Amino acid sequence: MSEHQPLNEENLNILKELESKPNITQRDLSSRLNISLGKTNYLLRELILKGFIKARNFTENPGKLRKINYFLTEKGLEEKFRLLQHFLQRKEAEYNRLKQEMEYSLNGKNKAQEELV
């Protein structure tokens, strides 16, 4: 995951989920975001390497499953807001493009109707 990659909605969704549910399991996160468990694991590792999240193991007992909590770092919060801003700008541009197409289509129909009259 490069800092120069285009918007990655999966990373944004992971950051949003972890902010609200730091004790979510990878399996639950995978299910909620509808991505494979392997991809979830990969994305979490990349976010940790980039310093956007920290993982803490809360179970020291070797016979039990590890319980891991994920925490957004300050850098992670900044990345989340950057991704949100980029996502909103992209959606606004898409909305404006669709609005122009609709207006163009409606104007074309109106002109055709005027020619028939």
C-alpha cells in the first residue's frame, strides 16, 4: 500500500470500523467489509507498517486464542480524514457529471419535442 496510491475504500472502511470497534476480530472485520480473511490480514498488516494502526495482544495465556485490539494512531486518524475527503470529492465529481448528463439528455428531448410542434 503506497501513500501515492489512489483512494482505497477498503482501507477507509477498515479505519472506520477499527475506530468504532477496536476489539473486532479479523474474521468479523472480513465479514462486515465483505472481503476475504487473507486480504483483511494483509491490509491490517500494511496499515500497521504504515503506522496508521497499532495492534495490542491482550491475552498472555499461551493456551488461549490471542485477543487483539486495534487502535488508530494520530497518523491513522489523519489518513482516515484524508481518505474521507478524497472519497467525498470523487463522489461530488461523479454527481456533477451525472447531473450534466441528465440535463443534456433532458435538453435534447425538449428540443426534439419543440421540433415536432
